[in-house]
Amino acid sequence: MGLVNSCFKGDDQAGLGDKDGSPGETGAVKQYSWDQTRAQKDISKYIIENIHQGEVGRMPGDVNGEQIVIRNCENANIYIFDHTNTVSIDDCRKCEIFIGPTKSSLFIRDCSDCTLVASCGQFRTRDCHGLTAFLCCPTQPIIEATTKAKFGCFQVNYPELADQFQQAGLSRFNNMWWNIHDFTPIHESKNWKLLGECYKVKEFLTQPASKPLNGVTLDFESSPVPYTIGSRSRDHDETSLVLIFADNLQDQRAAKVLAEMDRHTEIELVKTRFLQLQDTDAERIFSSKNYKISCQLGPVIALQFAGPDCIRFCGKVVDSVTISTLGQGKILTSTDSSTASSQINGLFNFIDMQMGL
């Protein structure tokens, strides 16, 4: 008790105010750091509500990692061109919504006939109908009490987007848009489906037309997120793995491999992943100790391709990229179908175990 009393006594003597926050002898009111933070923030910047028709949004730098709340909107186009912490979308109808990289969770509840293009750490719906979502999400998207939902791969770009992914702590290679978990499945049918390759994001998301939002031009052809087919059915069983080890040219090598493989129109990119492999994990997956030192350097980028003769095409592309980037020992690719199958199953089963799937 003596210590507590002495602390408050000291505050009064310093003129900072009484225990209840009233002015002290000098007339000053004690200020706490959290009070100052609240005073500095305009909460209205982070809430979008009651918009009926028209466009509204936030520009790069407006949100800067804070939470965003969107609610009670109808026939509106909503754009969040910044990175956020969490996002909640409630009671919206017939809206087009773009959400920049979200570090944590994106919740959409009690919405109908909306289009959503978003990248987020976690994605969850509840009580939604007719939702079309193009996602980049490193975890399983979860739906609950949701019907007639459609999902596709995130395919949008604008100048600040790549940096915003980093600020949100998201990797463009970690995307499970296709791996939907339905908490409330129905018998002999599905509440959701995956959109085919013919469905493009640009057909669902309108370019902003009003100022200042029209200062951000959406590029639908050069997304930083690689286009993957996930669990969609494919025409060919032949598949191959490309693994790119960590160094200062890792992203450049990955971009070159993706660009070169994209020229082979019959080859599809199935899955991608950015992950850290421990020595024992790498040895078990690749049945070799040869990659122990390479895996110690940092997270690896894994690319799974599928299509006719894709093992040979991957080999040629990896050889070319290795030469052009002086990357000897920095890229691994499957050498035959048996090895490819073993490596792919081992790697992605390991990823599933890590995620508890």
C-alpha cells in the first residue's frame, strides 16, 4: 500500500493530476500514450459504410496496416489500395470489392452477390450467397453457411502492390485459393466451385473511374502472384518440381523460370510455395543429403508444373536460367517421372502436415 500511495502522491506533486484524471495543482490533466494515439487517428478513415452506388476506397498509404471495416453497402465499387491488418465485410449486396494485402484475417459475413479480389493471411465467410472470390491466401479458405460460392486465383497488379505484400508479411508464392474447407457441406453436392482458366479477374472487377482512385491503374496481365490451377482437373499426368534455393537472386531466378515456362502454353503451373526446410525434412523429401547446405541458407521457392513433356521442358529452362544467373547448385528440378512424383508428394504432404490439413 505504501508503494501505491507514494506513486500517486508523486504524480500529484508533479502536477500531473489526481487518480481520476482530474487536473492537479498546475491544472494539467495526465495524458497516457494510448490516449495520444487515439487522438492522432481519424477512425472514419478505416470504416466504409452505407455506400449505395458509386465508388469509394483508400489510396496507397491511407491505411498503412490498420484494420478496415466495410458494412452495409450496395451496388458499390470499393477499393482498398493499401496493406491492412484485418478486414471485416458485413451486410453488403452486389458490390465489387478489392482488398490489398491483409496481414491477418479477412472475414466476409451476411453478404450476397458480391465480387471480392483479395490477398490475406486467412479467409473466412459466413452466411454468404453468390460470392465470387479471387484470392491469394497461404491457408485454407474457409466457408460456413455459404452457398453458390465461386473461387479463382488472384490476378491483379499495381505499382505499390509488391511492396505491400512484403509489408503485410505475405509471400506471393503461398497461395491455396483452391483448397476450400466447407464447415457446412451439403449431401451429394457442393456449396462452392473453382472457376476455370477462361474466367478472368478483369471481367469481374471494374477499373476505378473517379478521383483519386483512378490514379491507380489495375493491371490484370502481370500479377505478382503466379497463376496456378491448384486442384482443378488437368489433361496430363506428367508433372515436375522446380526448387529454387535462397540467395540474393532467388526471386529473379523464380521470375525467369516462370516467364520461360509460360511460353509453353501446354504446360500449367499447379502449385507454388515459399517455405523453410530443415535439414532432416530436405533429406526425407529428396532422399539425399546433398541439399543440406542449400536449405540452411533460407526459405526455398517450390514450383510444380504439369503437362506433356514438362520434365524435359523444365530441365531445359532450369539449365538456361542457371547459366544466365550463374546459379550452379541454386536450382533443383526433377529428372524423371518417378523422382518427380516422389519429390512432389513428399514436399506437399510435408506442407499439409505443417498446416494440420
